[in-house]
Amino acid sequence: MPSFRVCVNISARQFQSSGFVDNVKHALKISELDPLGLELEITEGMVIGDTIAVVAKLEVLADMGISLAIDDFGTGYSSLAYLKRFPVDRLKIDQSFIRDITNDHDDAAITDAIIRLGHSLGLSVVAEGVETKEQAETLRRKGCDLLQGYYFSKPIPAEDFEKWVVDHTEKQLS
């Protein structure tokens, strides 16, 4: 199979636990996953509060080679200072902005602004909840780096995943 990144949503409770970093290290060890193949998704709300402790925890993870993404960007307690302070690699635009991007000027403008902001900070940008060809085309024209959603695949059983990846990789290469 081609290499790909495994993205994991982290709950606030998990992230705030004192043993979180050790749990991540243990999971990497038992799964034999290269840290470069792991991306942890945190929400804006999870990083509010004790910023010194949050930054320290995120820096340890980033130093391990793990990618960090701010999930559902634009729906929480957005503080642009967090983007400057935290070692994040990626912004994930919440699906609420994507849903009507082709016919709602405000959603299109907000999405465009998030993409430009992310790129100007050296971050890649992911659009969540892409369900139609029109949404995908609009986001590609806007320069969004990655798209995810039902347009590409609905959830599939783990045992079907490898075949799906191989089939879709071959289509991309032809």
C-alpha cells in the first residue's frame, strides 16, 4: 500500500490527561506506526486555558515527528495568537462552511480567508465535509490543499480499507 497519514481526533479529556503523551508514545510503539505517519487533530477549545502546558505538550508531540491539526477551525474560540504559538501543521475548515460554499457568499468568503490565512502561516489546509463535485472543484480553485468527505468515500469497514486505498491509488496514477 502507498504510505499515508493516520488522522486521529483527540478528545479534550484525553488531551488534558497527565499521561497523554506517554499514551501516544505507547500507541506508536505497539502499532509500529512511524510518528511521521500520525496526525493528531485537536479543536480550538481544547487549547484554551493553560497555554504554557498546552504548548509544552504540543511541542513534545511535534518533536516526535507527529503532525498536529486544528480541527473544526473557525467554529470555536478562534484566537489567531494560538496559530502563532502552537506548533500546528494544518488547519481543518469545519464542514459548516463547506456545506453551502457554492451558493452562500459568506461561507465562500470565510473559507477563502481561512485558506489564505493558513497558507500565509505556512500551514496546509483541509476542507472537511466535502460531499459534491461542485464543492470539490470550488475548493480546488481556492487552493485548498486537501479535501475529505463523503464525496470521496463513506465510512468503510476496516477489512475493506486496503482494497479501497489500492483501487483509488491506481485510479489517481492512471
